[in-house]
Amino acid sequence: MTTPAKLALPLLGLLACPIPPPAVDIAPPTVLSVLPAPAAADVTADAVIQVCFDAPLRADTVTDAAAVLSRADGHTLHPVAATVALDASATCLGISPASPLAPASHYQLELKNTLLGANGVALNDSKTADAYDTTFATVGPAATAILLVPSDGLPNAPLDLAQVVLAFSAPVSIAEAAAPFSILPGGGPSSLSTDGRLATAAFEGAPAGTAVQVAIAAGLQDPSGQLPATGGPLGFTLSGCSEGSAPNLGAALAIPRDVDAWVQFATDRPGLCGASVNDSSSADAGVLRATAATCTGSYDPCNLSIGCLCTLPVAGLGPGDSVAITPTLEGYDGQIGVGTAESFQTAEALPALERPRSQRRSARGLRPLARLCIAER
């Protein structure tokens, strides 16, 4: 039979063994990764700003004041308006500036110790007991792109436009065989010049009055890796005022000059002008000879009263030839106009000039005069 004294001995042994306290997590959140990388010097204006930790954060401590982004101006820091958000895993902070980062600027990001881990312990790292900070710098301004041919926003681009040209303020590059820009509608193949300063594309045409858009390819990069800036959409509008009508030409004005001539006539628009020359009195009678030039002058396709002047040389005529000239002009819209014919006659060849007898002098006629002078002495 077991006595009470014998039972008490094991109980006393159990009471003598201490019970360990429950484990408590007192480790502060530690930064695992940062974007942009600390001291990065090539950050773009729209770069992602993010800080990730090795443990979750307490969501109620994540506020806009807990992560401060500042722009350095000399030795002064100017806070930048930004929103701070916690991702779904509660381990990464995203900092979103209210506006794009300024180019060629230095920034500092500081995390405050008001940020707490899920265990309630404040932020800490291996260097400081009360905060974490990182710095980075942005790249300079992006290269600019302008629509050179035709000029950007042109409301009356010629209907026979064959090429579109972009110019860049700094050399740009793109993957081999990739198109630097596109044209809608009417765009053809585009290419980049060897120095990266110009990009050209064939324009295959579009109906009159069409608004044409020019878009830079997403893969085009300036020396800093940025997409060239355009300052807004690029494009132009094809002329639509004179579509379907033939050019109006005035009567030709012939100005004969011996065996050649100049022919002038006015038109209501520019284009490629020419003339059919019918020389009816020379060896090539009845043969049409064409000459070409470009009409010059001011032009408004929506106001055809503003005219241009065509001046054409006509060569190869003979003296005394009777010539009929019919002016023609092909406008930018492909329509051809024919003017009123003008006839004229080139000047007759002048006979060889012969000096009058009074201007002739002979050596014999000088001798008596010489003897006379001597006798008088």
C-alpha cells in the first residue's frame, strides 16, 4: 500500500522543473530590395519606386507621411507630393509621385520609424536605429522629335506628298529592321539615317482632306534610353480644296530672242509646268518639243485667286521660225490643265556687218600726210 508520503515525492519533482515562456518575435522589418537601386544615376521620369521587406508590415502604419520622397536642391531637400501604398503581401511599399520625376535631378527616399512590422516592432536596419534612406538621380531630358516634312499640323499638305521626315535633337536608335515611326493612313516603309538624326518614310497617299497621324515606335530610344518627346500628337492634313478640278492657266506670253525664247504664263496653283512647242517652219516642222520647269509663287489651295508664274526656256529654234506654244501644268492633285496657245516668230538672222568706206584706212593713205607734216617743219 502506497503511503501519501511516497506519492508526494514525484509531485515535488514536477514542480521543481521550470516551464519555458512562449517565443516572442522582436525582430524589426529588414529591407530586402529597393527600386531604383541605391545611388542609381540613370532613373527615368516614370520609374517605379518600391521598398520590400523580409516581413509583413502593419497596414495601419503605412501612410503618406511614413515614406518621404524629396528632391535635392543643393543642400536643401524639398518634399515631393506622393502616395504610399502596401501591396497584397504586406511586404512591399510602393511610392507614387503625383507628377513625373524631374530630369537631371537628385532624389532621396526616407522611411520613418512610424512604420511597424506585423509584430509591432519599428523599422530598423543595420546602420541606423530610427530610419532607412536611399538616394538616386534621374537622367537628363529626353531627346525631342519634330515633324520636319511636312511641318507638324500643316492644314494643306500637297496631295502628291511622297515622303514624311522626322528630325531628332539627339541621335536615336532602334532594333535592327524595326520601323522608327508609322503613318496612318497612307504610310509606307520607314528607316533611320546612319547618324540617328533623321527618320524617313514613304507616303503612299490618301484622299484629299484626310487627317494623317504620325506615331513614333515604342522601341525608339535616345542616348539615355528614353522615348523621344514630341510635345503632343504629330500629324498633318492633306489639302482638300482643289480636288477634282484641273488647273487654270493664263495665255502664254512669248518673249522671242533670236533663236531661243522665254515663255511665261500664270496659273492658279503650283505644279510641274511644261509646253508643247510646234516649230512649223524649220527642218523638224510639226515635231512637238516639250520642256519642263516648276511654277513658283504663293499658293493657297483654298483660295485659287492667288497665282503662280511659270517661266520656261525654249531652245533649238531657227531664225525666222514660226512657233506655236501651248502651256500645260500638272497640279498636285494629278489634274492636268492646258492653257491657250501662243504663236510668235523668231528674229531673222542679220547679214554680216560691213564697215562703211569712211571708216576704212589704208597704209598708203598715210604716206602723203606724213610727207606733208615733214615739209611743214
